[in-house]
Amino acid sequence: MLKIYTIPCLNDNYSYILHDGETNIVAIVDPSEFQSCDKIISQKFKKLDFILNTHHHIDHTGGNKELKKKYNS
């Protein structure tokens, strides 16, 4: 079963965590800031398999480098 978690980021954006309960795959869509996204990932999943971006603007990609470094994704 796929679960989607919404994470408020910045002042007017959202990031989304996708979790497939059957395969335990965890992905994040448009992680605009590291801290708010990492808080949920580290509390609920302790891993991150994929980072997905809808486009390259900083308000959608701001957390990419730190998440990639921490979770080796």
C-alpha cells in the first residue's frame, strides 16, 4: 500500500514522502529544505531510496545535496 506524507517547507511549498509498505521503498518529491524533510524521514523511516524532482528550481531542490549525503540516495 502506498502512503503519501505531506511536509510543509519554506513559507509556501510542500514536499512529499512516498512510502510503499510492501517493498519498504521510501522516496521524496521536491525536498526544498533539508531539516523539515529529514525530520520526518529520520523519525519514520531511517532511510531514503530516491529523491525525485519535478523541476530544478531551488524551492524544489534545496534539500537534495544534504539528503543525498546523509542517506546515500
